[in-house]
Amino acid sequence: MLCIVDLHSLCQGDSLRRDQAHRGAVPLYESLKSQFQMVAFSQEHEEIANWWMKKERLPDWALLKVWEPEIWQSYEEWVVHQIGGFLAEGWEIAAYVDSNADRIRAVREIHVTTMLLSYPERGPGFYDPDKAPRAWAEVSATVGESLGGDRGPG
């Protein structure tokens, strides 16, 4: 059974040439790889995609498919066509993983399970150095009110 992952959904930026993987990319990849044959889709050239996967410790993909913009004008159409090709050849697809909601929608329309990755804009631990942290009493009161006062949850 295949799990197909858009490599750019594991990357922190738009380019595999300069951006590193998200912090959770390696554990996500390893957990999926323990159950499925992994197929990578990329918008970058094959050499760049292979280099990035090696650099980010994402080895042993079963297959890397690279978009050909001179043939396919739309990456989304190319993705749907490639997945349709796997299905036509009799492969079972466990999931398609991407961070682009439009591609997820298009793949879901051909009856493939999808996983939409969404990353926070600011991760934990990143604070504005110009702002003082809020007092704990203020934070505690706010959380208590949203959870039902001093009675706690419920």
C-alpha cells in the first residue's frame, strides 16, 4: 500500500533549495514509512529533491515523481493524474499528504484518503522580545473563565 507525500508540505518554506524540513517532518515520515511504501511528489528537479531528502534525513523513498511543467501547466492536475495512474495500475493508496487545501480537495474527489498538514505561523517558544510576558495571574484567570470558572471543565 502506498502513502504519497508532497515534499513541499514537509518543507518550512517554498523552496527545497534553501529551506529545511519542519521539526515534525522526520517523525511523521518515519511513522508513515513503517506502515507504507512511500512515494514523494516534488515541484523541484529530481537532483534537488534527492539532495533535500538526504540532507533532511528522509531516506528510502520507494519512488520520487517530479512535476514536468513543460508538459503539465498545473501542478494540481499533474498530482491528480499521477494518483489516477497509480490507481489504474492497481495500487492501493493509504493516503495522500499535502499542505495545500486545493490539491487535497482535488485528490479527495477521486476517492483517495487525504491528510492536510497545517503548521502554526509562530511555533511555541517564539515571543516578541519587545513585549513583556503576561503575568501568570492574568493567564490563569483567562483560562479559568474559558473552562467554566473555578469549577474547572464541565
